[in-house]
Amino acid sequence: MNTQVLVIDPAAGLAREARAPREEGLPGDFAIWIFILAEMLAFGVLFVAYAFTRAGDVELFNASQETLNRTAGAINTLVLITSSYFVMRAVTAIKHGLSKDCAWWLGAALMLGGVFVGIKAMEFHDKFAAGITLSTNSFYMFYLALTFFHFMHVLMGMIILAFVIAKAWRGGYSRQDHVGVETGASFWHMVDLLWIILFPLVYVIR
Amino acid sequence: MQYQSQAVAKPYFIAAIGLFVGQILFGLIMGLQYVIGDFLFPAIPFNVARMVHTNLLIVWLLFGFMGASYFLVPEETETELFSPKLAIITFWVFLVAGALTVLGYLLVPYSTLAEMTGNNILATMGREFLEQPLITKIGIVIVALSFLFNITMTLLKGRKTSISLVLTLGLLGLAVFFLFSFYNPVNLVKDKYYWWWVVHLWVEGVWELILGAILAFVLIKVTGVDREVIEKWLYVIITMTLITGIIGTGHHYYWIGAPEYWQWWGSIFSALEPIPFFMMTVFAFNMVSRRRREHPNKAAVLWALGTGVLAFLGAGVWGFLHTLAPVNYYTHGTQLTAAHGHLAFYGAYVAVVLTMISYAMPILRGRAANSEKAQNMEKLAFWLMSISMLVITLLLTGAGIVQIWLQRISPTPMGFMAVQDQVSIFYWLREGTGVVFLIGLVIYISSFFVKGGAKAAA
Amino acid sequence: MNTYASSNRFSSVIWLLLMVLTLTTFAIGEAGMAGSGAMLGLLLIALVKGQIVANYFMGLRHVAFGWRAVILAYFLLVGGLIALAYRWA
Amino acid sequence: MSTTFTKSMARNIFYGGSVFFFLLFVALTVDTTHTLPKRDNSQNITPSVERGKKLWETNNCIGCHTLLGEGAYFAPELGNVYKRRGPEFIKIWIKSQPTGAPGRRQMPNFHLTDEELDDLVNFLKYTSEINTAKWPPNIEG
């Protein structure tokens, strides 16, 4: 009962069968898109709040920004984008019915997720060791809030990827039915998308 | 009535309405004390009236939730209730405990009551909404556990629908978060911090799961829209509720000594809290317009739509109005808070319980819907109560704005009591509107006693 | 398999482009560039990267325009407000 | 054109999202707990303050007053009353209730001993020294 697929536009189901390539539905389940939009909204408000709070105390923000490890941030950007690329390869693979390839690509993306988490954890460790907390000043409040909130999204994305990998490995997806892969992929790309704004905003722009 | 054991819901609903009347009467007493300060003093001081007013509200809503669950769960799970007898015992225990507690409030000085009921063993009393004596609190836990046991056992032996799962999850959360009412550290900041784990995580968290489940159930029944559609939207709405509402707790942590970053977390996430309420309104109207059947119970449909709109206004709009930290700095703890509290509780929880009662009570009395005449009375009552509550909210908002201006923004701030005199006109009008609300309530109750012309059971 | 290989080649090029853009952002930071020009340049790079990820990685380029517009509008709005805040400072 | 929208996915996102945000809330609570000693004035909690808090509770003061903005809105804010009125005024005020002025709001007499009055005042002093991020906006509360 729970696996029954509901299609918003009944005629579209036929279109999908015909594999009309130009106009498709959203990749993945609609429910994840509501979630994605809500998360992007929350992050968006935080980004803008950061910028306007900075306007109130530019010196403090610039000075505190200097203490961040920009290299770690840049490496993490490369890592996350590459993992996104792997996820995309996985989606392409399953669209061609290659279950094992899909699982391998997702596994590679998951590993890079682990690298991101490792680097980020080292960054957090350095900051905490320096006695920096959410209450140190408004720059660190935003830096920690934004990166930690994002960090949790990476962890959640990894859990989702792990579930998708397990199912893909068992051959649970196919050329015709791979909404689950697309759903997980969409979430992972969102995590990437948010970091693409977060990195220049918090680490670079001054 | 499809299952015999659904009948146990009836006493719960009757008790709920009875206590509702009590709540309104004490509300009117308080409203009068706002303008005639010594009214009923020293027989019923304001703090006692308020305690009765708010505690009756909580208790009758709990009766409503339980009655709703006992009606809803057998039908959803397609099986008789695990133990109707336990449900009846629980009912009487809860009613007697509730009545004794209220009598305790009214007849014994609060400090004496505290001493009599073991507050020296574990001090939990004297905090807003959690004024109940220790033994009552323990009683509430026992009642909640036996109720949850009954519901869960029923769920386990029957069909597991999303609606019944969400409802049970909400009820479980209700019981779990109530446990924080037993934690009362001397450190006032911690006391307040965890006090909100009961109050906020109830009304802006788990209670909304209960609300959503009840509303979804009634919408399925009265519109005939596919369960699959309604249930997936239920999930989407409660997801939005929790992802905004949990961190949204931060909007209570601005000025109580908690770290200042809560001003950001609280503002941002609680600013998103209207979204699920808006979705709920759209959802309710959408389902009704897509209806596949004309249910004879038009009054229930009206209540269901009303819940959506009023919850959005009360919890969503009036909540948003003062949730941003820079605004809340000025509005915190003023009549504006009272305004929001009234419309939010009425629009979300009173309305959803009355929606369920409106749908279920005719069925419990052996008919699909009440007579045309009775329904018209009920609809009139809906409009009277809803509009007067909206007017009360507007009046309290007016009082709040003047209060904020004179007491907090003005370069020559006035003292609290002086300001209260300035806004008394709002309080007089509020009291008058409260009487209209009571009239609406009387008409509502009378609608149950209209004879004749009942529609046959479907 | 032909389409498979070609679409993979295409996405690899896209990936390389994103790498280069990221390194550009990093280089601007390392060079210590500041001011409106650098700020707008960095936001523009972020916008381009975001569009690439949304349209090619997420695959929104096949989807009805409305959804792509949502992402684009998001980047323009958030980026615009950030730029405003920086100019205003 | 077709977008899939299933109940099972909506359910999974509900569970995942709720757990996710609850964990975030717990993480923030842990940080709050670590930060509180800098703000909550807990170093000044004496046995007298403890007794005072209990008196505050067992006389249901919150049923009329607000404390740090929370409570009933019938009588003045008391979170900063120590700073507004000072200890002696508070004690005399409590002892002289009710005023009996016709038509005015009345506060009951709680028959507190001098020692109890001191405890209550100490509790209000402790409360007034909590770091409340400069709330209320002015001394009137």
C-alpha cells in the first residue's frame, strides 16, 4: 500500500513511459522538494542575516574571518562538488540500468562525504580548542551556526546515500524505477548547492 | 457507528464541553477583574481564576483529544478498542482528579494546597500552566499511560493507517514531554528553559500532530477524497510543523537568560512556523473543493475549514507578529502575548476538538448528521464564537500596542498599573465580546438538544 | 551505451569547470582581494556554480521552467541581498 | 511533466526531518547548558534564594505577575522589581496587601514572616541579576 506511486498528472505517466526527454517531472519524490525548498529558505535567511549583521560590525567580521582555515574550506568545496558529480554519475548509471555502477558511484560519493566530515571536524576541533563557541562573537555565532547546521545536513545526506546504496546494491532500482536514487541525489545536490554559497560568503568575501 | 467501542468517546466529549463552559465562565470573571479589580476578592483572587481558566482549558482539550482518539482509532484500525472498560475507568479517574484539583484551587489557599499534596517532596507547583499539585501531575501521567496503552494495543491488533500512527505519535510525545514538568531546578533560567519543553513542544509540536491527524480523519470522512492523498499531505504538513517548530522553541529563549544566539535561531525558524498552518488551510479547502461526496453534516465541514483558517490566523499570523527578536523585545509579556494565546488556542485546538465532536457526536447518537435546524444552530454558534474570539484578539492586540507604546517605547515610560488604567476601554469591550462568546457557547450546547428531523444513519 | 558515454563525458567537463571556478574563488581569497568588485565577482561565481549544479547535476534542465526559475530567483535574491548588505556596510 | 509523490517518501522525510531537527535542538541545548553559568547568575543561588523561589511558587505569584516576561499580565513585571523598587519597598508592599481600595486590583495577603520576606526579596534580587540581553527595555518592565 505504501509503495503505491501517485502521479500528479495522470497523462504524464504515459509520457514517462514514452521517455520523452525534454520536459520531465522533478527528479525524485515531490516530498523531498518541499523539504529542499524549506531548508534552502532557512539557509537563505541565515545567509542574509549574516550579511546584514556583518554590515553592523565589518572590522570584527573581517578580523574573525582571518582566523578561518580557508584552505580547508576550499578543499571541502572541491570534495563536495566532486561527490555531487559522483552522485550524478550514479543517477546516469541507474538510468541505463547499471545497478552496480550506480552503487559504486554512490559509494564513492559517500566516501567523499566522509572526507568532508573529517576535514570539517578538524576545523571544529581547532576552533573549540581555541575556546571559540557560539557565544564568542556574532561572526563566530554565524560561522558555527551555518557550518554546523550544514554539517548536520551532510551527515543526514550520508545516511540517505547509505540507504540508497544498500538498495541499489541489492538491485532495488531499475532503468524504469529509480525515483529513490533521484530523491537521495536531489538532497545531496542541495547540500552541495548551499555550500557553494556558504564557502565564499563566510570564508572569502570581505 | 461502525464499532461498538467507539461509544466510550461520548462521555469524554460531554465532559470536554462541560469543562469548556467552566473555562469560559472563569474567563469572564477574570475579564471583569481586569476592569473592576476587587470583583469577587478575596473569594476568588485573579491568580486562582486564571489557574482555573487555563487548567480547565488544558484538561478539556485533553478530554477532547482522548475522546477523539477513542472514536477515531477503532474506525482507522478496523477493530474494536482493546479495552473499553479501561477507557471508562480512565475517564472517571481523570474527571474526578480534575474536579478535585479545581476544587482544591478554589477552596484552599494555594500554599496550603501545596503543603497538603506533597510539594515539599518534589516542588513542581506554581509555574504557569503547571500549577497542578504533584499528585495530580502523577495522576495525569498514569491516565496518559493507561490511555496510550489502550490506544497502542488497539493499533497493534488492527490496521495501521498513517492517521492513527501520527495520532499515536502525537499522544506519545504529549506524555513524554509532560515529564519535564517534574523537573524544576532552583536555577530559574534552567527552570524556564525546560518549562518550555512542556509548553512549547506541546502546543507548537506534538499537539499539532494530534490536530493534523484529527483534521485529516474528519476530512477523509466528509469529503471522500482518497486516503492516500490526504495522508501524504498530512505527513508533509507535520514535517513542516516539526522542522520549524522544534528550533522555533528558541523564540522563548530571547530574554530569560539563555545565550543570545537563540535570538537568531528562534527568529528564523519561528518565522517559518506559519508555513505549515498556511499549508493546512490550503489543504483543508482543497480537499473540500475536491470532495467526492456531499456529506450531510455541513456543520462538521464548517468546523474543519474554520480550524484551518483560525489556526492560521491565531497561531500563524498572530504568532509571526511578535516572534522576531527585535519586535519581541518590546512585545514580550504584554497583552499582545495574551491576544496571540487566545486565538491560537481557540483556532487550533478548541476548533479541532469541536470539529471532531461535530462530526462524531451525531454518529454516537445514532445518526449520520443532525437535523437541518440543529446544524444551523451549530453553525450560528461557530460564527458567534469564532468572530467574538477574533474580536477579543483584536481588542487585546489594541490594548497590547497601547501598553507597549506607553510603557516601553515612550521616552517617558509609564508604570504598569498606570498603563492598565489607560487601556481599560479595550478591557471593557473585551469583556462584552466575551459575553457574546458565552452566548455562542450556549447556542452551541443547545444545538445538541434540538429535537426531530434527524437524518438517517448513512 | 553511446549516449551513456557521451553524457558522462559531458558531466565530467561540467565537473572540471566547477573545480576551476572553486579554485578561482579560493585564489581571490588568497590574494586578499576585497571591495565591491571582488565581492560581486565572488557572488557571480557562486551564482554560476549554483546554476550548473541545479541544472546539470540536479537535472533541472529537463524540468518545467518554473522550477529552474525558483533556484535562479533564490540565488539572485539571496545574492542580491548579500551584495546590498556589503555595499551598505 | 510527471513528478512522483508517494506517501512512503513523505513519511520517511517526516521521520528523518523530525529526528534531525530534534537532534539539532539537543545540540543547541548542550551548548546552552555549557554557556549558562556565564549568564544565569547561578553563583548567587543561596539557600535563601532557594527558599524564596519556593515561596514564589507556592503562593502562585505567576498567576498575576510576569517574571522575565512570562506569567500572567494582570500585575507588574517582577523580574526587575528589585532594581525598580528596592528591598524595603517590596517587603512593606507585600505586608500592606490588600489595599482594599474600591474597584482597584487586589493582591492577597500571604502572611509571610520577616524571614520569608527576606527570602523572597533575595530570590527577586537573584532574578534581577540574570543576564537577560538587556530586557526589559526600561525599568518599568
